[in-house]
Amino acid sequence: MEFSIKSGSPEKQRSACVVVGVFEPRKLTLAAELLDNAARNHLSDIIRRGDMEGKTGSTLLLHNVPGTLCDRVLLVGLGKEKEYGDKEYCAAIRCAVKTLNETGAFDGSVFLTETTVKKRSAAWRVRQAALVARETVYRFDRFKSKNDKVRRPLRKLTFVVERRNELMVAEEALNQGHAIAEGMSFAKDLANLPGNVCTPDYLGEVAQKMAADHKIDCEILGHDEMSALNMHALLSVAKGSRQPPKLIVLHYKGGKSNEKPVVLIGKGITFDSGGISLKPAADMDEMKYDMCGAASVLGVVKAAALLKLPLNLTVIVPSAENMPGGAASRPGDIIHSMSGQSIEILNTDAEGRLVLCDALTYAARFDPETVIDVATLTGACVVALGHVATGLFANNEALARDLLNAGDEGHDRAWQMPLWDDYQELLKSPFADMANVGGRWGGSITAACFLSRFAKKYVWAHLDIAGTAWKSGADKGATGRPVPLLMHYLLERSQKLS
Ligand code: BES
Ligand code: MN
Ligand code: ZN
């Protein structure tokens, strides 16, 4: 789908469909009013008859509206004006795009981007509109032999801004929206792949190809190289699988050569059966999503490269498949991580932290400015925060604040959880430096505490995306989160640098 920006009045648009909003109850937005004036009260007459109350999620498609140059007018309900915020705005855009996609319109001029959203700028509205539009038309039908394609899909959307002097920033915002959407859709495509296709090998190939397309350096370490580096925590996870583990490393160099990189680490477990501590059968298929951290950080480099961000970015993906088998790690096994710290593996299903801890140790060699790891790490995080907020942990308050703000700006929110020392005791082991699990309570916190022991040398944050990386149920699928959060963090950083 193509996007463009324009300013102008709705009655003068030569378009297949002009989209304007109506607030509840029956209150025309500015653009709707302009149309109504040109159409000699055609719209207000219809509304008076009670066909469009303005409720969120409602639409009314009109043909042959007099006094206009467009084929159709789509009225979209925006809900009560007083309550109109982020959520309502995104819902209205989603509703408009869905309806346009189902009508015969090839293109649309969307005036919803002119409506005032609490605390948000015109640039935000345009960026978000592009993201939501792409999300609405996203399909994953690679494995369907008959794909029920939309007959005449929507090809082009024009977002209208109120004033000509907003055009420049709106263009820039649109460009950002496009890049973030590309990153998200790349992440979603990768994450939605089943475990028999998306193996650590495959993940490496995709990363390599994406890197080559964007002139990004890519290096992939195999079993022997990792063994030479003493990455026995990572390797212990792969032992039960036929699939060899990989450590994928990408360097995007958009900044000065002497500038320290931001390092992003993504958990890349291509399937998590739990290993010998086998998971129950129900919903185990969803553990193909245990590489969503990896998919999102790869999506972020892609988006950063598209925007030519003026900073250095390193991505590390520790990837393995967690399977039971004769060679698999056993509960009670003790291994030595790359850091030298020994770990008693009490539960082989707590494998994410094992692959991440060696990646965190490895990250230090790049002399990072900041390290952020992203992982579908704990079911406990889903219990705590549900499917709305990502769990955020950090050893630095300024970084935590920046990430929370970035999440707010990208409507991809995180919530900070404590990393207090009091929780560290739960990881005590009688036989090794630590156990890999901390017992029943505070599971997402003890997991983060475990990681913190490998991140002492730099400023670090951990994002637990177990509840936010994918959706279950009828519209099952990867969400592309937290690509928006991370991109807004990087955009903000780029602005500070330049
Ligand atoms: N990948 C899972 C976490 C997960 C579970 C994400 C459900 C999303 C939904 C992780 O590897 C895991 O199995 N964690 C265990 C840790 C426990 C053994 C301490 C968990 O959360 O149950
Ligand atoms: Mn697990
Ligand atoms: Zn896992």
C-alpha cells in the first residue's frame, strides 16, 4: 500500500473515497462540515434521520454525494469528542481502512488525520495512521493453497493535514511510519513461521539476506565457535535438538566510526517445548513464537537502515531450539556460562535466560553505549501485565525513563517492574553460583534478576514481551511489538546525536 500527504478541502478531492469523521452524538468534524456545506446539507440530513450516531466502530458509506468530486464518502464514527484519545483514533483509522479495503475503492483521502487527538501532534497522527493502516491489511497466507485475496484491494491512501505548513513534518512522520511498518511486518512474517521452517539456521539465512539488502555487516557463529568462547549456557539449550544453534550478529553503522553502539539482543528460541521439563500440550504450538524477540530486533535494524538513522546499532540473536531427547540437558545439570559463573539448571524450560546470559556477556566486547534485550521470557509476565504492557526492567533509571517514553510515543507501552536486590536471593543454589529458576513467585522479576548478573558492565534494560509479542484466539498472530517502542527510542537518540 502506498501513502501520501496532502492538505486541501474534502469537497475538492478527486478520489475514490473521502473519509471523514463524526463524533457522538451526530456531530460533524470540520472536514465533514465542509463536505456538508458543499453538498447542501446532504450529510446533516442523513445524520438527522438517525443513520449515523457517531459511535466508535460504526461506518456509513455514501455514493454520489452532490457537490463533491469523489466517488464515495465514508463517514466514520469517532465516539464522544471528550473521550477521543490514542485508542479511539487508532480504532477509527482501522475501521476506515477495513471498510475501504472491502469496498471497490482503490484509493482513499483520509481526513481523520486532521482530528485533534489529546496530547498528540499532526506528525504523530500521520505516523500512527500509516502504521495502523498497514497493520489492518496485514495477512500471513504463505501456507494457504487457495488464498482468499481481497478482490480489489486498497492501493493508495492519502492522509490530509489541516495546514500547508504541517506538510513537511507530516512527510517526515509518514516516512518514519512506513519504515516502522516495514520493520514490524518483517518481524511478523518471521515470527508467524512454524518451527519446522523457522529454525536457527533459517533465522540466520534471513538475517544474512536482510543485512546484505541493506549493506549491514553480518556474522554468524556456529556450535564450534560458540564452544571456543565457552558459551555453554547457550549450548546447553540446544543439546536435545537436531537443529544446530546459531549466534547471529549484525552491525548497522549509521554513526561516526568512534561512536559506541546501542546493542539489541533478541531471544531466538525457534521452538520451546520446555525440554526435559516438558510443557503441557495445550497451546504448545504458540511456542513457535519464542523467537519474537529475535524477529523484533531484526525488524528494528531493517527499519533503522531504511531511515538511515545516524547511529551505530549492533544486534545479537542467540538462537536454538529447546527439545527433549537423549542428549538434552537434565534438571540438576550444572554448566559454566561464558562469564565464568556456574549455573544449576533446575528447570530446562527456563531456557531463555540461558541463551541470553551468554549473549549479554558477548555484548560487552562491542563497548556498548546501552544494551537492551528483548525476550518472550516468562509466563509470569503475562500474569502480571496481561497482553497490554511489556515488562520493563533496567539497571539505570534514565534508560528506563527513555524506554517508557518511547513506548508511550509509539503507542507500544511498557511498564517498569522492580529489580531490587531482595529478589536476588531466590536464585541461590547449594551447588552452583546460581540456579536458573527462582521458584513460583515473582517469576518475571527473578528471570530479570538472573539476567542482571550478566549485565553489570554496562547500562542495560530488559523487555519481557511474553504477553505482547503475539495474539492468541481468532486473530492469532505476531504483533510486531516492540518494534515501535524501540524505533522511537532510537529516533529520539538520533535526534540528540545530530
Ligand atoms: N518461552 C517461555 C515463556 C512464555 C510462556 C512466554 C508462555 C509466553 C507464554 C519461557 O521459556 C518459559 O518457559 N518460562 C518458564 C519459566 C519457568 C520455568 C521458571 C515459565 O514462564 O513458565
Ligand atoms: Mn521455556
Ligand atoms: Zn522460552
